[in-house]
Amino acid sequence: MKAVSFGKLSDGRLAGLYILRNVNGMEVRLTDYGATIVSILLPGRDGVCRDVVLGHDDVSGYETGHGSIGAVVGRFANRIGNARFMIGRDSYELTANNGPNALHGGRDPYVKRLWDTKVAFGQISSHEISKYAKESLNDNANAFLKENIAGDSVTFCLDSPDGDQGFPGDLHVEVTYTLTDDNELHLDYSALCNEDTPLNLTNHSYFNLDGHDSGSVLNQLVQINAEKFTPNDEWSLPTGEIRDVAGSPMDFRKAKALGRDIGMEDEQLRVGNGYDHNFVLDGEGYREVASLFSEESGIHMSVLTDLPGMQLYTANGMSGEPGKDGAVYWQRCSVCFETQFWPDAINRIAFPGGVLHEGERFTSRTTYKFSV
């Protein structure tokens, strides 16, 4: 692994960029700001190397940008209804940021925080990096960050104190990214809290297998192993119903172009302005749950997870977001596969998971596996 500077935040703190490579020429770039996937680069069928996730050129783009691009979201990914919940007899109020609801944890989200980093020789904190900088990045800071570090993985850590965003308990979160020589990018999550607390962690990468700057993703083929999904209300919050996908635009049991049905007259597509829905994944344990394929590039991506749900999101809210390499990101330029517990699980007893109990360690793995 190699680490380099990724620029400076508005408060002067430095961010790092961590580069993982494998024997096949695949490269993954990650930053400690938001524990974010910045780039996934690999050659397509024609030998041309493509960057298949949306992102920004440096940390300032993530600081000012929108859409949680590539980041780890929490303490509770997706929505909590009315920005409130109860654990036992105690009621908690969150910071509403999606109409009446709390989306991806509410205000002051994890995606806008500088995480600590663990590498082979120990832990680097943002304070240790920042001590090398004065008014701007200097030679000492860059020399420190450019050291080659043994290993094919990096771990980002975040401490979220009791009361953070309204959530109870002191929560410690870690996510480890590992790139294998089989072109697998593993995301291993770990969390521990000293009180019962809602927990739902996911990664919010936007994929386009023709390249991040190639335009619409709607011609690419999506397959999802799910016979059911959870319908949404006007705020994209689950109604509580669990509905069959059969006979609806939500049926991805056989691979189909993402855009084939997205323009249909359908109430669920209307309320989401496209796909923004949780799928009830078939099976249990760590298994393949979805795939994306581009005929143009020949790149295929499988999604594997041990979680019970996955949000399919077609970048419906993108409206000219400035991206890396001069790209501009528009609606439906990409697609997200957000593995998760079901939205609002903390408020719906019939929905699985969503609560981390005091002293109990949460672990989970999601994998993006690529082939040509």
C-alpha cells in the first residue's frame, strides 16, 4: 500500500489518500475523509483502464460536495422515520435532514468527518498528519505521507460519542478495505458500543462500469437476488409492507438493463424519481446478492454480503455535481448498491437487525468483485 497527500480541509487538517494495487493492474484509492472509496481502476475488455466509481479530485471536493459519494454512512444508514426512535422505555430525538426523517444519521454526518487510519505499523491520527502542516502542505508532510507501507489493506476508525446526532452510547466503528489478487474489494465492518444503539453501516459508492465520466448508466445490466422489496411512502421511507417484485419494475431476478422499466407509470418509481428502494435479499449468510455488467467495457461486478437488505439507488438526486477529472455528474449517471439492514428497522419490529446491543461486537462483510 502507498499513502500520499489528498489535500487540506478548510480548517487546515490534512487528508490522506491510500492506494491499494494487485497483480492484475487493478487499483483502489481511498481517503480517510469519510472512509471513502475515491477510485476503482481496472482494465476493460479493450485493455483501456477505467475508473468505475464517481469521486472528487481532492478532499475539498468531498468537503463541499453532496451525495455521500463513496463514503461510509452511519450511525444509521438510510432513513429513520420522524427522526426519532425508542430503545426500551427511552425515547431519542435525532437531527432531521430529509423532511421529517433522519437520513444517513442526520446532520453532521460521518461522511463529513476525518477518520483515523490504521496501517501495518500502527495508527495514524489526523492530528499526527496535521502537525507537519503550517499554512499549506509542505515537504515534511508529503514525505511522511508518501512512505510505502506493507500490506494490501487499510482500516479507518471513528469514535462517535454518546449523544452524537442524538444517538445513545459511545460507539467505535472500524472499516477495513482489502484488495485481493482475485479482484475482490472486501469491506469489513466492526463496531462496539457501551449502550444499546441503532446501527446500520453501508458504503455509498456510485458505480458506472463504462467509467465515472461516461454518462448514463441505464444501459448496463443489473441482477438482484430478491423476490421481495419494501415499498416507500412519499419521503422514501418504508411503509412497513413487504411486497413481491413479480410483475413490477422492481423485478431484477433476471438481469435486465437498468433503464428498461425506469420510465414506467409506477407509483414506487414516481415517489423515488427512479429506483431508491430496499430489496429483501434472498438467503442468509455471506452470499452473492447482485451484479452489474457493461456490454461496452466488458466489466462485470458482483456484490456479496451477509446483510439482509440492499438499497438500489440510481443517482436520482444528482444535478450537475462537479466530479474528478473535470467530470460533471447528472441524474442516473451511476448506480449504488448499498448493503444494509432495512430502513427504519429501529422503529419496525418486523424488520431485521438495526440495533447493536451494549458490549456486543458487530461485524459484517460486503464485497465488490470485478471480472472482465
